[in-house]
Amino acid sequence: MALRDTPANRDELLQQLESARSHDVPWKSGRAFGYVFETGDDAQALGKTAYASFLTENGLDPTAFPSYPRLENDVIGWVLDQTRCPAEGVGIFTSGGTESILLAVKAAREAARAARPDLARFELVLPITAHAAFFKAAHYFDLDVVTTAVDPESFRADPGAIEAAITERTAMVVVSAPSFAHGVVDPVAEVAAVCRARGVWLHTDGCVGGWLLPYFRALGAKVPDYDFSVEGVQSMSVDLHKFAFCAKGASVVLFRTPALRRHAAFACGSWTGYSLVNFGVQSSKSEGPVASAWATLQAFGHQGYRAQVEGMHRAAERVRAAVRAHPDLRILGEPCMSLFAIASDTVNVFHLQDELRLRGWHTRSQLRRGPSPENVHVLLTPVNDRWVDAFINDLGEAVEAARALPPSELAAQLREMFANLDPANVSDDVIAGMMSSAGVSQGALPGRTAEVNQMMNALPTAIIERALVHYVDGTFRPARG
Ligand SMILES: Cc1ncc(COP(=O)(O)O)c(C=O)c1O
């Protein structure tokens, strides 16, 4: 649509904005898992007020806005305490898990370059369960990814495989606490021993669970050591906008020492403008996220988080018990928080996901990768607690409905076609045709997504990635008026 010529009426605009989100996932219902981490109580409401009140202040220049480093230093200090970092630890407040990860990887690459100036290229060693953001970081910073196998039962990283993958080019090894896909914590101490012996930087990705894991552990969840208490963990990422219930745009990346963090810094005195220096990717940035995180973390306090975790732990245990008791379903690995993956050997999980959606439940599906079969991902937050019984009931019904649905013929044809076809020889038109056969057009997905997911599950990785870009390219097309 074209920009209006005359200023618009305020109420009309707010109404239009409201209608713009009419097809969004109904996160307030408590029947959507993930995306939004709501507790629905006063602590979060205060965070939103703080966000709005600091929305306009600019974190670009700490000399103009000394409130920015003041609030950031408090927040970083709290997360360093939570992750048992020695006194000299430091951090960076970032816009999200991806920025935290980008900065950790960038720092490790600079450290590797400084230590081994004779080498031109460096590598990132990633268990296949490491988050996609590390693959993105490798892509941005021109590092080679070396993936390692995980245990086929526990889905935890394999320290032996990591040891075998380390070379003189390794800039960083990554472990998760926990992984997004399965919600399991890697054997961090064992991997750290390998990294120490080889002099390699180890990063613990605690983006999804790093803040709440200590409370889950206090309730009896089996959580191995994963933080700075493990000698050899050099950096850690912890998102506050996930399971610390802060508003989006809030994550931290922590470093064991200031010397390690210095590798993330960027300074520029080479141009005609102001001297630029910062640790983050962003330069001009709203102070809203850090002010909001500062207020939210304190409004909950340890007691508030403990109370939230008690409810989430109970809810997650009940759903997992119901899944384990169901003859057609199983939980992958031994998740220790409230996120986990449901797989089935008898029922098509993509149909299951559709059937859950028809009953009002919004889950995400995960494709088959290595030993991890295709599955439905569930991530419970406090707003989901009251719906546990209804979810368990509908899950049973959804399994029965999914059982009656046929497997995709398109997926079978594509699997056969790609068995003898080099992905490099596939044209953009073929990708577009495939997507349209599965019902995807102009960035819009069909009502039932099982066909699309089964198709994706049948494709080689390189083609999956091109199909994803095709989709996003169709989604972000301005309608010029
Ligand atoms: C373990 C883990 N790492 C990194 C990320 C990336 O975080 P973000 O989406 O905030 O960039 C996520 C997101 O879910 C995650 O679960």
C-alpha cells in the first residue's frame, strides 16, 4: 500500500495495526508453544512499562547516555552470578541469541587468528544439535563448519567425536545447555577436558535455558555442570527474552575474562565522522530492551523465578509422562527443562502437528537430521500450565486422526528423484514448481502443512535451504500502491 499523503487519524491507525495481527499465532490463549515466553503477571507488565519509558534513549554513546552502561553492567553482573563466573568475568548485552552467538564466534576467530597467524582459515566444531545461529556465524565470518555426531539415544554431544574433529584450525567448540531441538544438556565437563587439553575455546550455548537451569536443577532435574564452574568454558550465551521472560531484544554473551571479550570489540577512527567503538553488532539502539530486562529480572527476583519453574516443571513432567505412556509416541532423549521433542514410529508426526493445530495447539515440527527422527517440538511456558490436561487429551485424539491420513506421494517421488540427482543441477524453476506442488505460493502456506513438511523431509539439505529461501523471498515482497 502507498504511504498516505496526509497524516492519519491515530485511532484508525491503531485499529489497522490491530487488524494486521489478526492471523498471528494466538499466543495469549496459552495454546501456542514457544515464540512468546509469557507468565502473564505483574513482573512482566512492569518490564513492558520500563521498555516504553526507555524506548527513545540511544545506547550508541555511553557518554551521552550513561544510564545505558549502568543498566547493562547490572544485568550482566546478575547473569555472571547465575552462571557462576569468576570475579573477572565480563559480558555484552545484545539484541538476541543470534547476536550473542555472532559475537562469541567473532571473538574466538580473532583469538585464533592472533594465536596462529600462519593459518588462513579456521573451523567451528559443532555437534549437529548446535543451534542454526552458529552455522550463520560461520557463514558471516567465513569459518568452515565441522559437524560432529551426537549419541543416537540421548542426543547429547559425543566428546570422542569432538576430540577427533579438533585440528590446529579449530577456533571454537560449541556445546548446548540445553539444546533447542531436544532440550538436553551436553556433557560439558567431558568436552571441556578435551578442549583444555587441546587449547581450544569452548562456548556453552545457554540461550534457551541458561537462566532457568539452576532452578530446574534445584527441583531435582538431572542437569550436569554446564557453566563457568566448568574450567575451560570460555564464553556463554544466555537469552533473557526467552526463559527469563524479558521483552524481546534481550540476550547476553559472557566471557571468562576481559581479554577474551576484547576480541569482540570494534573501533573505527578511519572515517570523517564520530569515533565509533562498541562490542555489539548494533550501533544506534534503543535503551528499551536493557531497561526492561533490568526491571523484569528484579521484579521476579530468585523467588519469582523459582515459583514459575515449579509450575513449568510439573506441567512438563505431566505431558512427558502422558507421551511416554502412549503406545505410539516417545520423547527423544532425556530433556531436563520444559522443552522436548515428540517422535513416533507409527504415526506421521507432520499430520499429528496439523491435527493439533486443528484443535487449537500451535507446535513446531522438526525435520529428520542424523539420528534425530522427524518430530513435534513442544516448549511449555507458564501460560501453558493451565492447559496441560486439555493438551494431553487432544494429543491422544490427534494421534488417532493422524493415523488415518496417507503419507505424501510428492515426498516419495522427490526422494526417488533426488537419489540420482546432483542438487547443484537443480534450477530455481524446479524449486518453485516443487513448492507450488506442495501448496506453497507467494510466501503463503496451505492450511495443512504436512505435505510441505513431508516434502522438506525428503529433500537433500542443500535443496531444503534453497526451498526455505524461496519461501522467505516470496513472503517479503512489498505491495507497492
Ligand atoms: C539454544 C539456542 N541458541 C540460540 C538461539 C537463537 O536465539 P535468537 O532466536 O534469540 O536469535 C535459540 C533460539 O531458540 C536457541 O534455542
